[in-house]
Amino acid sequence: MTKPMELFMLSIIACLMGTAGLAQNAPADRDFMDKVFKSSAKEEAVYYRELTPTAEGFSGSVHWINGDLRMTGFYKEENEGDLVMHGNFVFYYDNGNIESSGSYENGIKVSAWKRFTADGTARPDRYYKPESADFIRDAMAGK
């Protein structure tokens, strides 16, 4: 191989390696959300959500529009692609301290939720009865 051809091939390989590296670090898809975490246009968004597929659903993080972390948790797919909160979640204040942590079951808070003030002081836990979650789901379904 001639020297120019070797340089050309090396540059092609370097470009391909760089592209592969960028693809691995590419951000997850973003969904823009309003103040109550419902889908919204980017221009009206307060938050954005990034999702990463897993075997059981999606691992997700919600960020304030400025990029600061607001929430982490797990979502599962339900009813033709709708995502619902399901599993452990952690919510954060805009200063980065934990606001609360607990579990969702099919989109409804269940069990004990740990809560904190913005400066990190523990607040009383809040308990959500599992049978209340069934009642709320039935009411939402019109039963």
C-alpha cells in the first residue's frame, strides 16, 4: 500500500472509531414535560425526561430544564405504549438534596416514603396504603 493510501485508510478507521464512541455516549431520547410531569412542547417545558430501555421497561431520569436532576426511577409500559411509574423513585430539590424517596405501583405511590427538607433534615415518613392504590386505580378506570 502506498503512503497516501495508508493515511487515507487510517483516517477512515479513526473516523469510524470516533463515531462509535459518540454513539455510545449519545443522550437518551428526551421527553419534555410540564410542572406536573405531563408531556408538553419544549417551549413550555419545566422538565425533560431521559429514558434508557431495560429488560423490564425503562430506567429514567427527569431533569429541570436547566439540566439539574429532579427525579430518578423506573417506568413500565402499559396500554399501548403509555409509561407508568413503577418501582423505586427518588425526587431531588433544585439544590441537589433528596426531597423524597419511595415506591410506585402502576403509577400510584405505595408504602412508606422517606421525606426531607431542602437542607436535608428528615421529615416524618408518609405512608400510602396498598389498598388505597387499588381504590385510586379503580376510580381512575371508572369502576
